[in-house]
Amino acid sequence: MTSSSAVDLRLDRMRGSTPPRNHDARSIAALTTNPGCARRAVLDAAGADKGEIARYLGQSMPFGQSQFAITRGNAFETLVKNDGCAQLYGLLRDRLGLPVAESSYADLEEVGGNVSREVRYTRTKQLLKRAVEGEGTLFDHPLLRLEVGGHLVYLEPDVIAFRLQDRFHVVEIKSFPVIDGRADPDQVAAAARQSAVYVLALQRMMAELEQPEDLVADQVVLVCPENFSNRPTATLVDVRPQLSVIRRQLRRMRRIEELLDALPEDLSFELDENLSQSLTRVQARYAPACMSTCDLAFFCRSEARACGATEVLGRQLGDQLGGLTRIEDALALADGGLTPPEGLEEIAAELREARRLLAELRA
């Protein structure tokens, strides 16, 4: 049995009797928000359903869009794509100044009535090969795929791939507004992470076609409603930072055997009375940002609070505390009741100074 097969079998055993959860662009993008968390890496590599685990433990997260938001998003996407994406063409020409020549349009949501993922992926690949040779511009609902933890994941952008200025561009359509030229930075960041997943998958398809990956632009076209209307506006968003993090995390998941070596052979995430204890045997790296991206955030936060971990203070403050991992130790250094370990003298001095200033403010 090859090493890869042995790892796959072990991950299947760890997942237990629960069917594997398929990744999508949103879940892959979420990997970038906490790439140092071993718990998340192992669970995702095993295909464990973190949402189901959280529900079983009574720690479920209130994720998901409201039905109103979903309906609004679908209506805006339909508006942008009406009449063969006429409005989108106009945005690319007029708003972004991109030279869009006479072009063709292909909807890949089905192929001759066949909605099979394999058939749609093959057709997408065929059309993109023609586009590399100069045929075709716009592709609606292309189906891409990406290897995640040794498994191929199919990705269906609700967006479009263009070839403009000899490069393919991913277009992401979102329903959050751009008001006076500004959009909510958290929503833009989330859209950039998700778009970067599509960009990476499109780059991998170019590699399969024996074409250079830089045929895919590392800038995506983000289309949103302008101000308080349904009139769309577009901007280019650089996703190079997000691409770098996603690549790094996916490489880490390919080396999952290194994480497994440190775990007990009988470790299982079966939904039973041992689940909570099993989770705590895999090191987590909780941060407040996990609350918006990971189904297990409530569980990991409770764990971090119980042991007084500095992680609950936030990533930025936790990093400033250097090698200190317990709030109790940080407070003892601030009070002068603990001799600073070697290399933490400067941090200890800063903590004592912060304690002194706080005392002055309270006086």
C-alpha cells in the first residue's frame, strides 16, 4: 500500500461513519484565515463535517445568509447576466477601460441537457482550450476543480471567465453595495479570498492544457450594486496575497501525514461520547476571526478560555506577547511576580509599563 493510500485510509477512519463533506470555494477560502490551526487542517483533510460536529456538541455557529440576502443576490446576478451579459460587457469597456472585442458567450450550467460534473468540466476545458487559441471570450458557469487534501474538488463559480488583453479574468458578482466608491472591507476581503480560489483552479486548468499559468490574471473583476440602486459597478481587485496563502495551506494539507504522525492511531471524530476529548487531542489555534469562518469556533473559544490562552485576545495582541501562551503568565509579568524567561525581557518591560500607565489612568 502506498503512503498516500495509507494516509487516505487513516483519514477515512478518523472521520468515522459520517460521509465526507465536499469542499466548495467558500470553505477553501476559509482555510486562509487561520492557516496555522492543526485541528482545522486535519478535520478538513479528513472531510469531516465541522458543522455537524459542532451541532452534536451543542456548539453550532449561526452561519449562512438569510433567505432575503440569497434572493437579493440571485436577482442582482440575473440582472448583470441578462441579454448575454450585456451590462457586464459595458462595465468592462466603460468602467474599467478594458478593450472587449466582438465576443461569444457560452453557458456551461449544462451540456446538451447533461448536468454531470465530469461532463461540464470536460466541456469547460475544451472551450478554454479554444479560447487560448483565440476563440471565445465569455464563459458562464464554468466548472473548475482543485485538489484539496489529496481529493479533487469541483468548483462552480457563480461568475464568468473572460479573456481580455490575452489573459483570462475571473469575474465575481456580489450583492453587497459600493457606496460613494467604497464597499465594506470585510466583505471585499471575503470576496477576494473566494475569487482567489477560482483563480487558482483556473491556473491549474491552464497547466492541464499545458499552458502557462500566468495566462490567468491575478486581478479579478468584482461587480457590485452601486450606492443604493441595482445599477452594477465594477472594480479590479488584486488577489495575489490571497493566492499565496491558499497555495501555502493546500501544500500543508498535502503534507498532512506530518500532522498525523503526532496524533494517536486510534483518534476518531465519530459522533459519540468521546468526540470532545478527541478534538482536544489535536492542537487548535483559536482567534476571534474564527467566529466568522469556522463552524467549530464556539468549541475552540470555550477551550481557549478555560485554559486562559492568550489566543482569545486576538491574533495581533497574541503575536505581540511573543512566546506567552497564557493570560495568567502575562499578568504575572506585568505585576513583576514572574521572572521573564530568556528572550521575553523586552515584552515583560512593555507589560509593566502598560500596567503602570493603566494605574495612572485609574488614579
